[in-house]
Amino acid sequence: MGSVRYDVIVVGGGPAGLMVSRICAENGLKTVLIEKEKRLCMKPCAEGVLIEAFEEAGLKVDPSYAVNRVAGGELISPDESIKLVVEDADRKFGVYGYIVDKPKFLNALLLRAYDAGVDVWLRTRARKVKVCEDHVEVEVTGWKNLTVHGEVVVGADGSESVVARDVFGYGKQELIPTLQYRMKDCELEREDFIYVYVGREVAPLGYLWVFPKGDGEANVGLGIRKAPLKYHLDKFIENHPEMFGKAKIVEVDGAAVPIGGPRKSLVNDRAVLCGDAAGHVVPISGEGIRPAIIAGKIAGEVICKAFDEENFSEKFLRAYQNRFNERLGRLMKWALKARRTLEVLKDPEIIRLISLMDEESIIELALKLRVWKFAKKLMGDPVFAVSIAAKLLRA
Ligand SMILES: Cc1cc2nc3c(=O)[nH]c(=O)nc-3n(C[C@H](O)[C@H](O)[C@H](O)COP(=O)(O)OP(=O)(O)OC[C@H]3O[C@@H](n4cnc5c(N)ncnc54)[C@H](O)[C@@H]3O)c2cc1C
């Protein structure tokens, strides 16, 4: 088996890997991106992306990949009696986003990486990763069969990360299975809204989403646990002829999403983990694209500094984990607690909870992590408030 040498070896061509490799190459580091699939984005996705992700990635909002502007959404209670509407049409909350065409979105990131000088190896799988005292080694097979030597390895290889396994000794993360249909000819009330359904009946221990892509097309899927995915998704579609009576399924796909929050340590000597490999998914919503982009960008910046200082120690690279935590650590922690609390609530309690929320309190809570407005609303029913607080404390 031959060998080749790079400064930085990035495993995985998702949003995290594309971001970190580009930053490294832009700063003059010889960088290779290793991707096992023959093209990017083989994994399904509901394709909802907040504007912050575009900004972090330095991508403009281009209609070729930002296909549908989302002005708001509805959180629908288990009995569908309450539809909590959150709308940011005039952008007063500063949080809005798009449904993207993810393959095209990733392609835009890929072109930026190419322009920066990243060597992209498709159809090449990282089999084994080893950190030695003065270098790293990644054994690859597929389009290339060789050992890649480098100074630093980045594990951006998703929830089944080989880097997390070989370098960090990590086992499986807490995962939720998903199933998604891409559907055409849907008749949705508003195509600029996303729809989220919760409750033990409709989506046990998870939630169900309808994310419109425009012109009657939508990603309709669910992530649930301890329950059959297809049964629940089909039942939902059958129970909503007003939306799906004329609709056709044109694609079926599924994948696991890590929902246990970030791994304890994301850095080791000469190695870092980013994105799904690091558990960078908001545990209550499954949002992982923006965290992956933010993590990839910070990791890239810290790795470049490590080259400046010729210091690839765990201690030096820890700046990446600290900076990520400053940005999104609180959100990840809060969302994990909120998910665990929601999971123990029965449908009547979820209905009560949603009935006590309003647009402003949910935005303040879910996106800005300010609990005050939500707590005030909850105090409208003090007994219920105490029981929720107790569950939150236990979560
Ligand atoms: C059904 C579903 C819906 C979702 N919806 C949304 C959403 O609407 N919004 C949102 O923000 N997030 C969503 N997510 C989560 C989001 O897709 C991920 O969190 C995000 O893609 C993580 O990016 P990543 O770069 O860390 O990993 P990934 O996108 O998983 O990319 C990892 C890459 O590594 C490659 N790879 C793996 N192992 C190897 C190996 N050994 N060698 C070489 N290459 C390897 C894979 O082929 C893959 O291309 C959804 C996920 C699912 C499953």
C-alpha cells in the first residue's frame, strides 16, 4: 500500500467536513477531504436551515439552493386542537430560514472548498485511523487504496464516525431513527410555514415534520423511538387527506440522528471531531446543519493556529471545544433537558403546555434561551408549573 502526505486529513464530506477543509486550505494548509460516497449528500434531510448557517458559511442566499423561504411555523398539539403559530415574516425576532435543496447547498460548499485548494477524494472510505506521536495515519480504500499521513485528522464522518471510534474509543451515540418521504402535489395551508406535530400517538418519543419545498413538494418525515416508523408516518398521511389526498411519494429514505448532545471530549492530540461525529445536533429539534457549519469553521480556525504555533496537543486544540461551547453549548444542554422532559409528558400534559405558550415566549425560550417570558406564562397554572419544573430538574 502506498502513502501520501497532507497537513490536514478531513474524513467526511458533509457540512462539517466541507467547512473545516475549506478554512484549512484557505489558510495555506495542504488539505484532503475523504468521502466514502460517489457524490455528496446521500443522507436524507428535512433541509431546514436557519439564516445563521448561510452567514457562517459565507454563502449568499441563492435561489438555486435556498428553494423556499420559511416565514414561520406551527407547533401542533397531540389532539390537533391547538396550533401554536410562530411567524417572523417581518424578521422582528431575527430568526428565519430556508428549506434548501441540500445536494445543491452542499455543492455550493464543495465549490468553495475546491476553490480554496482542497483535494476531494470521493468513493474513498477511511477504514482505520491512528494517531502517532509525530503524525496521524488514515488507511483508505476505494478510489484510492493507500495510507494518508498528516499532522492532524478531523472526524467529520457522521454518527458512525471511524475517527471517534479509533482515536477517541467512543461507542455508539444516543440515536433516533427517522423515516422521510419526499412528496409531490401536497396541498398545504401555507407553503412558507413548517409544520411540527408532537404527541405519543402521532410521534412517540419524537416528532413529525412537514417541511414544504414549494410548488406542492414537501419533506414529510418523523423521528420516533420504540415504535414502527412506517406505520406512524403512513397513518399520519392517511389521517390528513386535506394535505395529502392527492399527493404522491417520490422518494423514501431514512437515517439515524444523534440526539444525546455533544460528546464529552471533542479533541485529542492531533485529532478533532465535528458535526454529527461530535454529537453536534440540537437534541430536541434534530437541527444539525448550522451546528456542523459553526463547529467546522471554529475547528478550522483553531487547526490553522495550531500550525502557526506548531502545537497539535489536545490542550492546544481544546480551544475549539471551548469556543464551540461558548456559541452553542447552552443551547445543546438546554435542548437535551427539554427533550428528556417532553419525553416523560403524557399527551394531556403536552396539550396543557402548548396551551400556555405564545409566539413570543416560545421564540424567547427555544431560540434565545431566555426562560423568563415562558416561566411567566407557565405560572398561569402554578400546579402544572411546579410539576414541569420538577421534571426539568430530574431530566
Ligand atoms: C431525516 C433527517 C432529517 C434532517 N433534517 C434536518 C434539518 O431539516 N435541518 C438540519 O439542520 N439538520 C437536519 N438533519 C441533521 C443533519 O442532516 C446533520 O446533522 C448534518 O448533516 C450533519 O453534518 P455532518 O457534516 O456532521 O455529517 P453528515 O452530513 O452525516 O456527513 C458525514 C459524511 O461523512 C461520510 N463518511 C462517513 N463515514 C465515512 C468514512 N469512513 N470514510 C469517508 N467518509 C465517510 C458520509 O458519507 C457523509 O457524507 C436531519 C437528519 C436526518 C437523518
